[in-house]
Amino acid sequence: MPEAAKPKESKNIRIVKDATCTFCGCVCDDMELTVDLDAHRITKAKRACVLGRAWFYEHTLEDRPVVLIDGKEATLDEGLDEAARILVDAKFPITYGLSDCPCEAQRVAVDIMDTINGNIDTTTSVCHGPSGMAFQGVGESTATLGEIKNRADLVIYWGGNPAESHPRHFTRYAVTPKGMFIPNGKKDRTVVLVDVRKTPSTPVADIFMRVKPGKDFELLWALRALVKGKKISENIEEQTGVSREVLDDLVERMKNCQYGVLFMGMGLTMTRGRHFNSGAIYSLASDLNEFTHFVAKPVRGHGNVTGADNVVSWQTGYPFGVNFNRGYPRFNPGEFTTSDVLARGEADAAMIVASDPASNFPKKAIEHLEKIPVISMDVKETHTTRLSRVRFAVATYGINTGGTVYRMDDVPISLRPAFDSPFPTDQEVLEGIRQRVKKMLSGSKARVAA
Amino acid sequence: MPSELKIVNGRVYDPANDIDGTVKDLCVKDGKIVDSVSKSASRINAHGMVVMPGAIDIHCHIAGPKVNLGRKLMPEDHRLDVHPKTAVTRSGTGGIIPSTFATGYRYATMGYTTAMEAAVPPITARHVLEELDDTPVVDKGFYVLLGNNAFLYKLLKEGRKKEFKEAIAWWVNSVHAYTVKLVNTGSDELWKGRKNANITDVNERIDHYDITPSFVTESFIEAAHELGLPHPPHIHCNNLGHSGNISTTLDTMKAAQGRRAHMAHIQFHSFGGEMNKNPVSGAREIIDYINDHENITTDVGQVMFGKAMAMTADAPLAWMLRNVKIDKWVNADTECESGCGVLPFSYQESIYTHTLQWAMGLELFLMSKDPWRVLLSTDHPNGGSFMNYPKLIRLLMDSAYRREALQHINQKAVAKTVLPELEREYTLNEIAIITRAGPARALGLKNKGHLGVGADADITIYTEDEDREQMFNAPRYVIKDGTIVIKDHEFATDHKGKLLHSKPGYNEDIATEIEPFFEDYYSVKFSNYAISEDYLHEHEEVPTNPKS
């Protein structure tokens, strides 16, 4: 567990109340930060979880250049000029990432890609992209987290381990808090966990269902059938690892609860079945509304990945994997999602904002990323920044900058910065690039619809 | 752009100033209508053209979480209707829920320069403001959903009307809304708390609160009156879409007790007949009441055949529709504030209820005695896209076209209406009232909906055409804030409209009452809830007129 570095005695202390942690999709906005303004660091983050503390304590001001071009230090203007030139010269420029910066920056990034007929994609394509696709197919019955706090008496987590990935999901929103109609907190709720193995989240659950790896869809489909009073395979236990008795018991609980919720993690979206799994869980929740009130919700990872989905959707009509090559947005996951665009060797320039594909994309995609000019914006050095032609060191959102972030339940929250940074914000860098790109393309060079 | 403009020789329809088709010149300077301009002013020769103020949509759903859910839900719709960029405008996608940029541009291409988003849960208002900022050309505002608000219900239950009024003002100020919106009052608690139940009667007690929808409505109308909001409570009645709902609608209008109230999409609330049986038209009863009561304004919420999308804070209604034809369906509960339902829908000529609704809407328009109070809307996208407005205008202006349309629809439904007997044809002046002057007056927008000196220079110039659909579909020029945005049917420049909002005065002590409730029942901190002015961008505060 990270600990704050022991601060030297400083009198230049600032307290920031109700600050927001942007580490994960919980976006807890009840932090009380103690900031040592001389040391430029947060020394205490009251109410933060273990991940939040690491986030707040580790983001200090590092002594590194704002801009590196081909590894050499350059001015911000030089960096912006070079970035704009790379994008304008490219035939198939792409932007990727965006889930760890505020909406204000995301909006500019989409505009740049619209201007240069590029491709825009966010980390959604490698996390809950399948849930976005499932949503397009079947819709979703959902709720804000406060509603779940106030009303949910049956809470089911499927394919996730919030104790380690979203530690305050249990305590702030869905399991232990007391709510309007849940006066005794956890005592008034039944918690079910479905996963392929025991995890640190398991002890929270009243009921643990261990599903065979890769059999989530079969199990969800069986539950849908049972909810609707249909027959299911007699070999269900053999197929899925869960006995008929356990399933019948869960079905009764789901149909008879007052307000139920199904939370899904990436154990569903990034395993066999992907959007079929998400679609099955959405459909199960919708079906259950014929008996009671039921909602479902993906437990989103990055601090503002939900904002990225919203921004890209309102500007283009589609949530991720959007291509502007023809002068208007087109959506096709698998075709316009970044790992695919890179693995096929199509992109000839990339702008990576607040993410590190070079550390977690498939090998072929990374190999291509190494071959093309890359512009990166990040608060820390990463595999991606190291292979970039132009690297911008930027201020950390929520710690050094304001802006808007959407919690996993689409609730928008404004950030309260803790201390100033000499580094520019993502938005400022993107604005600078946009301005230059528009200028370079003004007049006859404007890229209009093909 | 030059700051001075003169539009000469146009036939001007400016009903607020009693100008009905007179050929006259208009002068524009610095975004406003003025008496005269210098000789160097640029000129538009509008000879043979029709000049009107920019149109105003008083009720539509164009921005925010429910709209974005609807947008995300329909990729198949977007790909059939792409919206390419131009040298001056952004790209986007269309369909029943266009992207934000396409929404603003498409409103402009029909001569609309103002549009009001009609239903926003306060906790999501930041999202709405961000989307509205990305909705170009038009001026815009939104109505904040308070009619199912748990804290306000608590105050009403405790009989604290004064604090209730202060809290409403706090909410309007905190989220920068234009006025308050009530939707299926009382239903949220039953929907979320009693396994998807719904309110069926305005005098039913709401679970846990011991108050009735009727009392809630009456209290809002009274509070809004005292606060002097520029537009009164915008009310979506209980029992939307249920046969026999006219009694609910009439009861709701009576709850206004002579004070101003706006009844949203009244067509959906004008069903005669008996609950759970086939509806018949109740348009006559409803429009008679409205004709006789000057305190009531309404927008019709016309349904148009073709694609639509149910998008509403009335979650039980969306659930009812979902069960008619099981397809994709979205439900979204907002803590302490609202419910929401979204699903694709289509109105079909062969279906009895759809045809009946189409005919009822037209009956309401054609039997209205006061165009200033019975305004044009399709409740976009609920009754159909706002892109249907030109067709709807033709239906109102052209009785032969209407008769022709009547031939091809469900005749059993037609027989339950008096539509075939209605020969009335709206005049251009009346169209200017139901799309411009009327909405401006109902909204309390003194600088809009007319072309008198001092008005915002939001002007539409149409080439006169016998085919009114064609005419209203493609204005020759659209001028927004004095800037020629559309010139010869093409975008000449991009333009950013402004946010319209009101700031009713109140006693700030009420915040200390609201805060503990937040700590207990909301999932965001009270101090992070109110929205800073940074989110307003270009904006205009529309004055209130408080009663002492």
C-alpha cells in the first residue's frame, strides 16, 4: 500500500474539501485533500481508497521537459507546430485514449479528427465497448448510483472484483451505505457475486456463484429462461458449474426483490462472448422488470471513460470507433477501433491522449505504432510516450486542472484542482493543435466531404 | 460579417407588431433590429420573399443524458442519414436523434433560431449545458424536472410552502434552468419503489409523502407565479397515452386556478373513451377548455407518420410502450429526481391509435380559437422528428393536401374524429404566430418572435412557394443575431447561439436545509452539485417578474 512521502514541515498548506478522485469510474467527489504547496504534492487524501491514495500521492511535479521532439527538448510552440504538421500530412491519422482527461479536452480532440478526416477511438474499445454495442442492440435499464444506494435490496456483481478495482463501490454506493429505503445498509441487502474464481470481493457476498470460465453467456441465458418459466438444459451444472438449485434460488430472489441491480465487469466483456454477454445481462435485467424493478450497469474503469463515450456520442452519434475519412462519422467496431486499425497497418499517424496503448495493445498493433509518427500527451512517462515523435508532458486532471468528468453512471461532476502545475493541460495542448490544424487547412486545403 | 444589414422589399409577417404580409424594409445593427442603418449597410433584396422572425421550438428533446442515450441507441438510424461537414460547419449524423451539431444546423435550415430542451433532471444539467454548447446556431434553454423531486415532496408533505418556493428557486438558479418541468407527477416513487407501478389519478396519495399529484401541480403553479418565472410550469400530465385521460388533463388545468400554466404536448393527453379500451378523440373537450381559459398555453405534440422515438421522464409510459412491441428499451432512474424511458417507435397509417393521434393533433390545431396559445410542436422526437415541421405546416395550411392524406390512413380512426369536416386553413400570419410570436410570448421572451425595434435580429427569409412544405423546408436566408448564417440555402458561416436562463430571487438560507438531505440521499456532495457559470458560455438572463 502506498504511503504519502513524509512531508517536511511546511506551513504552506492548503485543504481542498469535496475534491474528486478521477482514478476509477467511481469518481468519488468527497475527498479532503491536504496539499503541501511548497512541495507541490498532496500529503493526505482523507476518505480516499488505496487506489485513490496512490493516485493523489504519486502525482507530484516531476522535473521533465514540457515537450520532446524526437527525444530532444523543444518549446511548446514547436511541439504544437510539429504535432499539427504530422496530423495534416497524414492520410489516415488516428486519435486514441481520452478516458483520463476531462470532457472539455475530449471535445477538442473530436473536432481535430473531424477537421482532418481522421479516426477517433477511446479506451472504451478495449474495456466496455462490447457493452456499448450490446446497448445498441437491446437497450439498458439503469440507474444512478445514488438510486442504488437508496433502494437496491438485491445487488449482483458479475465478472468483476470491485474490492480491488473499485474499492469504494461497495462502501459508498452499492453495498454498505444506508439509503432512503435501505435504513440498515448491508443488512437490508442481499449481495451476490458471480465470477470464475474467488477474489478479495468474495467475502462481501452473501451468495457466491462460481461459473466455469467462458460460460457466462450460457449461465445468463439459462437465468433468462428460468425467469420466463422456460425449460433449461438438464446438464446446466455440467455446462456452467452452477447447480439448478442455486439458479432457482437466485431466480426467486431476483423476481421477488424490491429493487435489483446487476453490475457487470470486464470479466464479461473481454472474455468469450463479449457483447453477447453484455447483451444477455442487459436483457436479463429488462426481462426482470416484468416482475419487479431491475437495473443493470457496467462498472467502468477509467475516471472519465464514461465522459468520452458521452462526448463522442453527442458529437458523432456513435460511442467509440468512429471514422471521419468520408467527411462524416462512420462507426464500425473491428474496422475503426484502434487496435485493429494499427494491427492492419492502416494508420499513418497517431495522437494518443492520456493512455498507454504501447504497453497493452496486441504485439502487431504496437509494432505498427513504432513505425509511424506518434504524438502523445500524458502526465507520466509511459511506453507510448517513449516511442512518440512528439511528447507533451501535461498537468494531471483533477489534481492540477478542473474540467468535467462523468461518473460510471453518467453523472457529470466538476473537478477541483489541488495545486497549480507548470505543465499545460490536455485541453490547452489540444486547443493549440486544433488552432494550427485549422489554420494549415484553411481556404482551398479544407478537407470537406469526399 | 458587417454589423449592419438592410433587408428590403420583403413581405413581412410580424404578428406581434400587427404586420401581416406588408412589404417593408428591416434594418439590423449589431445583432438587433433597429430603425435605420447607414448607407454602407449590406443589403438583401427580399423582393417576392416572405420574411418572418426566426422560429422558436417551445418543446423538444435535443440535449442531455436521455437524448444521448437515444442517440447511442440508434446506429442503424445514423448510418442512413449522414450529415457531412462543409467548409464552415461540423459533420455529424442525423436520423431521429441527430448529433448535436446536426441538430443545430438542421433547425437552422428550417428557419428555427431558438429551441428549448424540455426535460432535464437537475443532477445531469451539466451534461445538458455541455451538449447545448455543441448545438450550433440556435439559442437554447432548458426546463428542469422538479415534479418528482424527493426533497420538494418532503417540504410539501410538511406543509412548508414558503421553503418549497425557495427551494424551487435554488434549483433553477443552481442549474441555470429556464423554468420548471413537471412530468407524470408522483409516478417516480411508484415506478421505482413499488415494482414499476404508476399513478392513475391526480387525487391519488403518493407513496410515503401523503400528498397528491393535483396538490403538487397546484403548488408548483403557485410558486412559479410568485417567483415570476418567465415561463410558467411546463406540465406533462398524468396518464399520458391512456384512453380517457381527458379527465386527468382537465383536472390538471383546473389545478392552475386561473394562473398561468403550460400544458405540454396536449395531443397525448386528449384521449376520450375508457381506460384499457380503444381510445377515441377527446380533442373537442380539451380545446374548448383551452379556448375558454386564457391562463393556459399549450403545444400540440403532433404525431407524424414514420420514425419517432419515445423519450420521456415518464418511465411507466415508456414501459407500457415497450410491452406493446418488445424491442430495445432504455430505462434510467435518477436518484431523488427523476425517471426516464427511451425506445424507438414508429407511427403507422394502418394502425388505429396512431392514426387517431395524428388526427387528434390536427383537430386541436384546427379547432383552436387562439393561435397565440396553441403552439406548434411534435414533442420531438416523441411525435416525430422536428424535421417534420414543414410538412405539418402544409397540413395546416392546405386543406386539399389534408383531404388527400386522409384517404390513405386507418378509416376507423378517422371516423372517431371530426377532422374530415374541418375546412380551416392556417394563414401565413397564423403560422408565424404558432411558430414564432406565440412561443415567444408563452416563454416571456420579449426580444424574440418579432421584428420590432430592439428585437434580436433572428430572421428567416423564405422564397414564396405554393407548396408550403417545400417553402418552409428551405429558407433562402437565415439570419441569427444579425449574422447571415444561411445564404442562398447554403451555410455561409458557423454560429454559436446563447443559453437562455432565468434567475429567480430567493433566500439563500434554504441551502442549509437542502444540504443534509443531500448528504443522506444523494451520491454527490452538495458543494459539487450547483453548476458554476463557466458552463454557461454565451448566455442571457431572462428577467423574472416576482409577485410580492
